Amino acid sequence: MTKRAIPIELYYWPGIQGRGEFVRLLLEDAGAAYVDVARERENGLLAMMHLLEGEESGALPFAPPFVKVGKTIVSQTANVLAFLAPRFGLVPDDEALRAEASQIQLTLADFVDEVHDTHHPIAGSLYYEDQKGAAKRRARDFVGERMPKYLGWLEKVLARNKRSSGQWLVGADCTYVDLSAFQIVEGLRYAFPNALARLEPQIARVVALHDRVAERPRIVAYLKSQRRQPFNQMGIFRHYPELDAPSPRVRRTRR
């Protein structure tokens, strides 16, 4: 099937990048014809809710993002990306490398969950203001331990990929996991600018990967377009200054 022969409908909450952005980046980089249903169609949000409530035939998604291609419905971000990527050459043909790409994407999904939990460590149903104390503790651990661990792991993955001389995460060319890594760096620069700035000298390959993705022509066009929604305080990546690079504990000594 050609790109133009695949009618792709993307379902995600309007007004935020969220997990839907990982799917958008793949579709944009591929030059795919797609509809961001809840944003672009009249009653699109209602149509999404009908699918979530099982009022139409097809697989029943638990939550957005999900895509509909013909009568096929695919949900879960990593699963959606693995489903779409082969159609657009954004994953290698080799079975082992496809499994490696899926493994990386699933790990990035864990990373995204931990980013979310810095501002909602107790419950997603509570306002941030109702859990600020716990959020500060969670963010301190995140910027001090978890963020360096995940990004350090990505750095190692890049260094080990000899097929691309360390330029891409899997195989010899850009894949969907590289696009996802780009989005994570973008999000962290928004949410934790101070913490990431201190860490970037240690993850030079990851930063270079981000920059390579940012220079891809269709990504350049997308980032300048109205289709790219700005980060805000409703998405996964949120900037609360009190959570960004908390001051390290100072050991007090007796005089």
C-alpha cells in the first residue's frame, strides 16, 4: 500500500501534545495523510468517545492515543508506532532490529510515565496543587536519579549502534524511536530546563540525535506549523519552577 492509500485517523485529546505527539511525529516525518480527529473534525471528540465506549466495531482501546486505519483500531503508543512504522520505512526490515526498536520505545514509555509522575505522584485525578509536597520529593528523585539513568542508557544505546556510527538508535537510518527520543528531549527542556542543562554535557550523543531529528525537512515544517501544539500545563511535560533542579541538600557541619 502507498502512503496516499492509507487513510489514517489519529484519536487523541485536543489541546495537548501528550502521548499523541509521538504518533504525530511519525506521521509528520513520513509525510502521511492523516486526520487529527478530535482537533480537526466537527464532533471529533464525540467520535473518539464513541470508540472508547465500544459503540463501534473493532478493537476496544483503553485510552487514547489510538489510530484507525480502515476498520483496524490500534491503541497503546508503542504499539501504534510499531504498527505504523513499517508502512513508512521508519523501522528496519530485520526482525531482530524491529524487536530492538520496540524494546527501546517501551522503555521510553516508562520514562514518559515517570515524567508525568513528577507532577502527579499521588493520583491523576487530583490537582497538582493538592500534591505539591509529594511532587517535590518525586521530582528531586527524578532529576537526581531517574532522568540521568534513562538518558544515560540512551547514550549507551547510541554508542553501541555501529550500523549508523552512533547517529541513530536502531539500524543504519532514522527510525520512529529516534523521533520519540527527540520529543523526550524537547519535553525535558521545557519541563526541567535547569536540570537538563546540567546533564546535557554528559549525553552529547543524545543531544546530537535530537538536533539531527530537528533538521529533518518534514520535522522542520511541522515544528513551524499550527499542527504542532505548544507545551502547556495540561500535558505530560509541565514546567513548575519548584520542581526543576531542586537545590542539593547541604551537609551542615558543626563549628
